[in-house]
Amino acid sequence: MDARLRRVNKEIADCKNDKTSNITLDLVDNSPFHLKGSFPGPEDTPYQGGIFEVDILIPDAYPFQPVKMKFTTKVYHPNVSSASGAICLDILKDAWSPVLTLKSTLISLQSLLCSPEPNDPQDAEVAKHYTTSKGSFEETARYWTHIYAGGPGTKQSKGSAGRDEVAIAGLEQAHVDQFESLGFPRNKVIDVLRRLNYRGANVAQIPEDRIVEELLKV
């Protein structure tokens, strides 16, 4: 058994034996070098109550090269791409050290959810939302946690449901109005635009015909 496999097997076993961290590691396709990690959203954050899954690839030179991680659960966070799940975190790049483990790296991701770094964003649109309207950002992050990570539902004040439903989904009112004016129900428009991540720079990449196709399927 080579050193990399020994190290990974030990880390998986250590994680399974730790009943307090709630960090999990599971093999993907029975490969010890392709794993699925998960952890609960931190308390007192918009991610509380959700379970977040991470795709993990172990490089040949591990632990001397950093693991490759990306969220497979959609996360609304300045340092996570809302489209691809790519993560901006120094220990996954230049600040990696062989003393770090899979579990400690997942704990660092969990901590990142507590402490966004909007000045070093992975998703510029989300970072802008965070810096210009933190309360609105937190509502949207909480909504995404509910939709994608199984977290608790969001609370809306009376009379605010229509506009806030669009804002909380992270969408532009004008885009929702555009497709609603074609005769599609508002809730379906919001659902399709949310699933396609129709916002920011992504708008230019998604043809309107594609959205209409998806709306016709619903």
C-alpha cells in the first residue's frame, strides 16, 4: 500500500471515529481518491440547518499538493461560485500544508461560511450583494440553504411576498417580469430562473429561448 493510500485511509477512518464534528467522508465509485465530504451549516449564520456536500479529488502528490474541492450543494456566498461550486480559499491553493487533513480542510470550509471574504471573491455578483446590502444577502443565502441544503424556510413579512420572493431568490425583478409577460405563471418563472442561475454575468450566457423551453417543460 503506497503512502498516499495509507494516509487517505487513515483520514477516512479518523473522520468516521469522530462523532462530535459531524464531518463525513464517503467514497465515490469505491475510489479512495474521489470522495464526498459533508458538514452542517454553522450556527447563527444563514447556512444553519443545512447540510453541505463537497466533491473531493485527491491528487497523486497528496499530501504535498492540495486536495481539489468544490461544493456540489449550491451555496450563496461571496467565496463560492454559485454556478460551479468552485471555492476561493487560500489553503486550497498557495497556503496548503501537508499537515492539513481532509477533515481540517472541510472544517475550514465550514468556517468560511461564517466569515466571508468579499474582497477576495469567487462570485463577484454575490460579493457585491454582500457589501451593498448584507441583510438582503443573508435572506438570499438563507433561502438557498432552504432550497438546496435542506435548511429551514425563510420568513416573509406581510405584503412583501411578491417583490421579496424575487429578491430572496437572487433574481432581478425585470427578468421575472419579462417572462411573466409572456403568459408564464410567476412562481414557475422564478423557479426556472433560479435553477438556471439567471443573474449577473450568467444572463448573457443563457439564451432566452432556453428559458422558454424550460418554462414549457414545467
